[in-house]
Amino acid sequence: MITTAEKLINDLRYISAKGYNLKPEDIRYAVNSIASGSETSLKDLFLNNIPVSSKRRFIIPKTETQRLYIDAIKKYDIVIGIGPAGTGKTYLAMAMAINALLKKQISRIVLARPAIEAGEKLGFLPGDLYEKVNPYLRPLYDALFDMMEAEKAAKLIESGVIEIAPLAFMRGRTLNDSFIILDEAQNTTSEQMKMYLTRLGFNSKTVITGDVTQIDLPSGKTSGLIEITKILEDIEDISFVHFSDKDVVRRKLVQKIVKAYEKYEKRSS
């Protein structure tokens, strides 16, 4: 135990000397990882950082599954991240997309979400197009502005380098040289998921995220996210990463809520 504590202190000194700003949750994760017998060190954690912009110099994985998720996004052109809210599925995908754009590995970022609450029938909603779709896309904007200065992000959105749109807008397009993120994919229908997957063009990468315990589709409709776990599971060039309540990184209270719901659903099933 003394040796382990000494290693942790040495890692802290090394990271501090490199100019990184440690947060309490980073140290807490390292201590918890060591306590659970994980080989992950604080140094390893920070060496796996994702540079995004001058606002936040880097974003780091906070659990082993998050680290595997980042590695999968680097290696595969299609990655499907499935798990509960608060596990960083969309946030880390966004960080990887911004990093790829900064490195000029791709020329644009496309962020999509099914507007399930509107039934994708946006014409019945009041206001212009922006006002119709904005409430459903707000979480994607929030994640983007958390990593990039608002002015810079706004310019990239205005120029089309970053596009945030409902899933329905993907129909009929082929996206080349792009990093595409499909969020809340549990609310896609079978037809929508097939349409989305066939939009992927040359030099493009997509990350699909969702929580299969929070499906808002009408009764009788099959979730496209659940379906692809069966259809695509044997394709070697596609990676599935499954998150659990242990990967919830928002705050301890959220983790407790996720666990409570899981226990309740097990008792009810």
C-alpha cells in the first residue's frame, strides 16, 4: 500500500511538472482505480488526453471504459457507444471530433439527433426552422460550447464546418471527409438507422451513442440502436463499447440514481 501511495504521489508530481491542472475528480478516479485493482495510473490517464481548443487544453478519460472508447474511435470508422446517461458517450465523441478537425484529419463535423418528441414532423411546430429544431439539439450545442469558445464555434457553424441538425436532414446525403455523431440513437427507428449508416462516405468516421433504457419511440416501433447490436455484431470493422453505472462521471448522486433505477427495473422484470 505504501508503494502504491508513493507511485500516486510521483505521478502527481510528474503531471504537475508537465503543466496539467489536476481536478479533484481526476485524483478521485485514480485513487478509486487503484483501490479496485486497476493497473491504470494517473500518468496513463493524462497521457490519454484529447486536445480540443484553447478554452480547455485537453479532455481526459475518467474510467477504463472511457479510455477503451477513445481508443476505439481512433481505430474504427464506426463506433457504437451504449450506456446510461452521464457516462460521457457524446461528450468524448464530440472531443474526438473537434480534435480531428483541429488536426485537419476531416473537413467538417456533423452532429445529428432524432427529434422524436416532434415525431420528425417539424412543420407542425411554431417558428422558423432554427426555432423548431433548437430545443432537441440543445444538448449538442452545450457540449460543443463547453469545449470551444462560443465565438469560434458560432463562426464554424455559420460557415457549415460544424453542422447540427435533426436526423431527418441526413436523408439523401453522402457525407465525405466528415466526423459524424448520432446522439440519442435509441430513438431512431429501424429505417432511420439504416438510412443513417448508409450516409457514411469516404474518409469519414461516425460515432453512434444511446441509452437503450430510455427509448421514447411509439409502442410497436423497433429501436434502430437495439437492432444494430444484432445485425452488425459480426462486422470486424465496427466497434461496440458498453458503458455501465460505474462509468457515470457527472456526480455521485447521478451514479446513485442510475443504480437505483437498475435495481428497480430488475425487480420489475
